[in-house]
Amino acid sequence: MCGIVGYIGDKDVASVLLAGLWKLEYRGYDSCGIAVLNGGEIDLRKTTGRLMQLQELVDKTPISGNVGIGHTRWATHGEPTSINAHPHLDCKSKIAVVHNGIIENAYVLREKLIKSMHIFKSNTDTEVIPHLIEENFQGNLLDAVIKSMKELEGSFAIAVISVDDPGKIIAARKGSPLIIGIGENENFIASDIPALAGHTKKIIILEEGQVSLITQNDVKVYNLDGKEIKKEPEKIDIAMEILDKKGYPHFMLKEIMEQPDVIRDNIKDKWTNNSINLGEKFKMSSSELASITRIIIQACGTSWHAGYVAKYLLEDIARIHTEIDISSEFRYRNPVVSGETLVVAVSQSGETADTLAGVREAKAKFLKILSFVNVRNSTIARESDNAIYINAGPEIGVASTKAYTAEIFSLYLFSLYLARIKWTLGDNIVEKRINKLKELPDKMEKVLEKKGEIEKISEKYLSAKNFLFLGRGINYPSALEGALKLKEISYIHATGYPAGEMKHGPIALIDENTPVFAVVTNSSVYDKMMSNLEEVKARKGRIIAIATEGDERIKEIAEDVIYIPDVDEEISPILTALPMQLFAYYVAAKKGYDVDKPRNLAKSVTVE
Ligand code: F6R
């Protein structure tokens, strides 16, 4: 999704801005631009397409100055053209603005501003911001931004510079994240921490409704009444190596291969002194947990699939009624709840707008909230009463892989933790299950060793136009996730189904041109899955099966079989995810697509 950077200092501003934007490139964008204060004017470069094109523009006509802002845009209002790219300017080209988020009352404001003779150039919602600031400007940029913010509705993070109030950047947040990086004799702003890598480890995270005045040697934060708020900088650990592919052709493949280590490290961190340790942000007492009678999990996309797996786990292991909801539905559906309802949010980025809105909705209903989040200090982590970090490490590939399995792992541990409190499992059984978990990373490695085999299988299916993914029980969400992985990076239409539902409609799709990817591992529903696959085979469907080592029967119906080690059914989704991730990866890579940055997608979806 859109990225913001800003810099004030003695270095070459265009280079610093471009370097910051490169670090945000993984998030997905379709146009980009920078604006630099150059004496009495704003020097602007914008383009559609990739940062390389922006770099070429800057190389051709260099920019100098010591204050600037930059942006990568993921189009929402208005096509990805260079006119619609940010930064946007006011009528006199004296104010430049970059913006993440959506201005919901842009239409009304635009009409009003046009009546006051403002001239608009783009089709974006963003362009109302510089014009509004121009309208409110009386010599002090901070005051003008604060005044304008009160008129803007929607969610946004903005950075503003002005020729008439130079030597400063004004940054403001309402709904979308914004971070200030504190340097020596220089300061930075960024929408995401990776943009600051290599510059500083000292940051200030702007909270809702806060505005910051950033000069070369000072950072001040204000609320919307213009009152200064004292904020101590936090120290964070941003390592440069997170942006290194470590010899892999894509981040996605690197991240798929990292999964055994992610689970290994998580076991070390979360099983200490023979007990489950859910981390420093998890503070729910046993009596609080014991009183929970219902859980609603809300999340989006891949995280929703991880939450779906957890529904099976929580109901089966902890015997708690659990619902799973897509956040964009949950936030508007006004569910029937009581004080004993726990709302669980699952989010890799911790910034997904709908999931965050779900957290806020739960807060408004006075419900307990627990979030499973990867990015530390993200908005969802900060706004939740309790959070469990899934500790997957930075995930750069837009298609989520290691965060998915790490989410399931943490949700599984939480189910075991709750089971002990609810007395549905005894300590000795929990310990036995943890011992089984400890074997999981080696088993994951065994599956990943099959990547060459999976690559070969993928070559047979490159021309398929449609795919069905089937699973049952706890591997039904695995089928949903397998289908999502394939469609989002290979652009092949794929649908996940519970196999038992086939004969109620989707079986009509089966013919020799619609491959069926099936999870048919050792489980309580193995025989049922096999019957469903016989029905596929009878209709000439081509089957690719994930099966358990030693299963000879599956070979009679499946054209291709990917064997995985035997594993307990309840943790099997962590293992069955891997062949499907690799399959999707190889199909997309062989079709020549930009695997890490699939079209139209963004890494963290900070708009509704
Ligand atoms: C798919 C994918 C998305 C995200 C979804 C939620 O591979 O990555 O479906 O899972 O946008 O994102 P988070 O987990 O950051 O809330």
C-alpha cells in the first residue's frame, strides 16, 4: 500500500528519499514521486510505474535542497497516472503533500474549494489537502495543518512542506501509521519502520490525532488543540539484512524456506520452564480467561485463514464456542456479544484497516481483546488490551507465508494454554503435545526439501485457467489458503472448498482442464476425503494430492502426490501449507510474474 518518506538534514535529500522509497518498494505501488524545497520553490518529480523510472528522472534533472517528502502510491481514487501520483501541490505550487489513506469527504471539500477558485489537476482525494492547507495558511504551516485536519474525514497520514514556512516538515496522523526517525543533526519520517533502516534506531510513533513539527534538530508533537505532548523516543531494532534476499531469487521463496526456523525459535521463546509463555504483551489472568465462554476471531485474507484453523483448535482443544469473521464484515455486523466474549484479531502487519476497525468496534462494545500480531508496536498491538507476538520476523513478500504458519503456531499454543485453564487438558497432555510440536520444524524441513519435485509438478499446470483446492476439517482452511496463494501471485483463478460440499455445486466445474489440489493427509476425515476424490476422478479431474508418507492408495487416484511426514491432525495445517506455498510460488515464477509484488496488491492494507 502507499508509502511515505520524508527527510530534513544535510545529506543529498533526493538520494535519501529514494533510498527510503526503495525500502518500502515491497509494499506494492503503481506510481511514485518526490518533492524537495529548493530555495523559493518546490522541485517535483513524479511518474507512473516503478522507482527506477523516478530514479531516471532525478538522474536526468537532479534536485537539491535539504527538506523533502516522497511517496509510493497504490491507486484508490483515480488511475495510476503521473498526474495522480503524489506529492500534490496547492494552486501556487508552494505547498506539497504526500498522503496515505482515504479522505472520505474529498468530494464535498473539493466542491467547496473549487467555489473558492482553487484549481485541481488530479482525480485524487489527496489533492484537496494541499488546497485546504493553502486556504487555512496564515504564515504558520503547523497551524494550517492542524486547522485542515479538523476538516478532513477518513483515515490518513500526511507529510507537508511549504515554501512560505521552510526548514520544517509537518507530519500528521489520523488512522494511518506514521513514524518519525530521530537522527544526529537530521530527522526522518516514514510510514513504515523498514524505510528507516540504516539511518536511525530512535523513533517516535505518532498516535491518533497527533501532529509533529520536524526540523533538522528538533521534533515536537502536538494534539489537535495545538497543545504540545511530551513523547520520549523509543529504541527499535531494524536490521538492514531484512531487505536482503540471501541468495534466493525472491523474498517469497526465502520466507517459505525460513519457516522451520521461525517455528523452532517460537518454541524456544514460548515454551520456557515447562510452561507456555505467551510474552510480555499478554497479561490476561487465569480468572479472566476462565470466564470466557465465546471467542470471535476477526481477520483478513491469509490471517483470516489462520484464524479459521484456530476455530477448529479452540473448539476441539479448549471446548470454547468460537466464531470466525472477516474483519470487513465483523466491523459492520453488530454481533450479539456479552462481557464473556473475547475478540481475537489476527494480523501480520498489525495495521490492516478493517482488522483495526474490528478491534475498535470490540473496544466500543467493552469486550476483551487479544491480538496475534507480527509487527511489534504496530497499531493493532498497541490498541489491543493484550497481544501475542507471532515472531515470524519481517515478511517482505506481499503474499504471506511464514506469518501464516507462525500465526497458526501461536494460536495453537494459546488453545493449549486455555485448555489448561479450562481443565479440558491436563498438564501432562499439554507437555506431550509440546513434545510433538518440537518435532515439527524437522518435518517442515523434510517437506521443503521437496521443492525441486514440487517445481517439476508445477510445470505441468502452467496453462490451467482454473483450480479447485479441497480439504476437510482442520485442513479446509488450508484449502482456502492454498487457493488464495495461487490466485494472488499467478493470476490463475482458484477456489477453495470443503470437499464434502463439492456435490452441492462446484463438482459441475470438474473436467480434465480443472486441476484439483487436495489435502488428503492421515486424519479423522481421510476416508471421507478419499470418497470425494473418487468423485473427482470419475469426472476425469486431475488431482494433485498432499498425502502422508506411506499412503499407497492415493497413488491410484491422484496424478501427482506430494508426500509429507506423518503429523498430528491438529498441527497438520502448518505442514500442509508448505507444498501449496511452493506450488503457487513456482507457477507464478515460471509464468514470469513479479512474485514479491503481485499486481493490484499491497503488503499492508491500511485503507478500508
Ligand atoms: C495474502 C495476504 C493478505 C493478508 C491480509 C491481511 O497472502 O498477505 O491476504 O493476509 O491483507 O493482512 P494482515 O495479516 O497484515 O492483517
